[in-house]
Amino acid sequence: MSNRELEDLRTELDQLNLQILDLINQRATIVQQIGQIKQRQGVQRFDPTREREMLNKLKAANHGPFCDATIQHIFKEIFKASLDLQKEECEKQLLVSRKRKAEDTVIQVKDLIIGGKNPVLIAGPCSVESDEQLEIVAKALQGYGLHAMRGGAFKPRTSPYDFQGLGFPGIKMLKAAGEKHGLAVISEIVDPAYMEEAAQYLDMIQIGARNMQNFELLKVAGKVDVPILLKRGMSATIEELLYAAEYILSNGNHRVILCERGIRTYEKWTRNTLDISAVPLLKQESHLPVLVDVTHATGRRDILLPCAKAALAAGADGVMIEVHPDPNVALSDAMQQIDLAQLDQFIQGMHDQLSIMGKQLL
């Protein structure tokens, strides 16, 4: 073969490459349109029956020189790329996605600013037990210059015989303590029917790990004018957490804070396993603020501080812990709450970590 013939074939090959590229992109455009239709219909993107039909047609039309196995391999890769393209298009449309909104969402609740330059610390008892208990904790938090107090009034418990919380009387007690000491108050709601009434008393409503995929609760949370703290389920993937948040945003409430609180693994030395990698991943994939509940993630007082430092170093917008005047007599989660002396040590450790990072505790 002469050099001239070789160059002519290479030129022809280059033209075919461009034609194939154009056809692949045309196919991709149709794939995007199909993906949009499937999303509107709520249909799964991957259709194995349809893929098998296309492969069979290609196999029947193949006359070589490539063998059928090679053709199937090539087109399976094209199909996979098409599926990935549909997924990417879907993610761009998600309200929670950073592809949809590049800048960080900053949420202000009274004097509490979540998602801003400086991390926050949210503390308070696991369960609201009495006015006296809340008064002691709230006064201490105010003294440290903190701006928010958490406290459980509705307590979803593993055992039906464990303390279930005081309900709305507890929420009203929490509100009174918050108003007296200038603190935003946060508590969990477990029943969609309670959401609207709770919004009259709470500055932020928590949806706990066990209710992360309570879709009716998520929908109702999207219709109240109160920020929502959404905790990751104990066995939930990061994608599932983001889609749970999407339920809230898609119903109108864009003030959502994500919370990593540990996931269930085979490890027994901690209550859960703190997935610290979730923090940078959530910050990368979503514009929503991210908190880390180190109390529930570890269930151990002795490692709260190093885990909190790790959370801050990973980019968390704040940390949550449980504080009780006398943890040994607490009505719930006694072993994981810290007392006021331990709170002082914890806050000092937080300040030390943040000073290294050039930040301060809000």
C-alpha cells in the first residue's frame, strides 16, 4: 500500500470518527429527552428489557467484521454513558444540588447563623424533663454566648416502654426557656398533624433519623415557615438523605439543614459510626448547611471532642451535642450526655480547634 493510499484511508477514518461523534451526540440529546419524560412520569431510568431488545436488534443487524460480543460490549458502554447522562441531568434539576445553586445557603434563626463563615454549636438535653432542668442548661448556654438550645419533647424510642417525652407541654417549656435567655429553640416533631402547631413555638423543627424517610412528614415540613433540621437515617445513604431534603424543598421550604449523626455498622464500641466523609461529600453535592451530631454518632462522652474537631476540620457548619445538669439521672440517653463542667471543657476545645482554622464559634 502506497503512502497516498494510507493517507486517503486515514482521512476517511477521520471523517467517520466525526460522523460517529455527531451521531453519538444526537443520540445523547434524545436520551436527555427520554430522561425528562421518565422523570415526569416517575419511571425508573434503567429499563433492562428495553436494553436487551436494542442489543438483540444490533446483534441481528451485525454483519462483521466485529463479532457480536464486541458489538454488545461497545453498545453496553454507550448505554451506560447514556444512563449516567440521564442521572446527571436529573441531579442538575434537584433543588438541593450545588449544580442548581452554586453558592452556599445561609440560614439565620434569631442570632444563630448556620452556613456562614463561623461554625455554630447547638446544645441541650436529650429530653425536656422540667422547667428547672431547662433553666440550668439555658442559663449556661447563654453564658457561653451560644444562640440555640435543643431539647426533645416527642421521643421516638426503640422500646415502647421507654420515656416518650412530654409532648407539647415540653415544647412550651422549651420555648419559655429560650425566650428568657435569648436562645433559638429546636425540637423534633414525629407526626405530620403536629407540624403546623409546633411551628408556632419552635424556631427550628428537627426531623430525626427514624423519620428521615417519613415522606408525609417531609411534605408537611415543606409547607411550614420554619427551618428544618433533617437528620440522616441510621442506615440511609447520602443520596437518600439528599432526596429526603428534596421533598422538603420541593414543597416550598428552602431553609433546610442537613445533619450527619452516624450510621449503623457492625462496630460495637460506639453507638453508631460517624461517617466523617459525609461532611465534605454533602458540602460538595449540595448547597445546604451541614451539621454533625457527635453525641448520637458516638454515644460516648469521652470521644465527643475529637469527633467534633474532626467534623469542623472536614468542613461542617456546626456541631450538636447533648447536655444535662445531671446526666446520671436523665430520663433518656443518660450515658452519652455531658454535664456543665464537661461542657466547659468541650467549648474550650472547640475554641482551640477553631483558632487554628482562623474561625470562631458562633
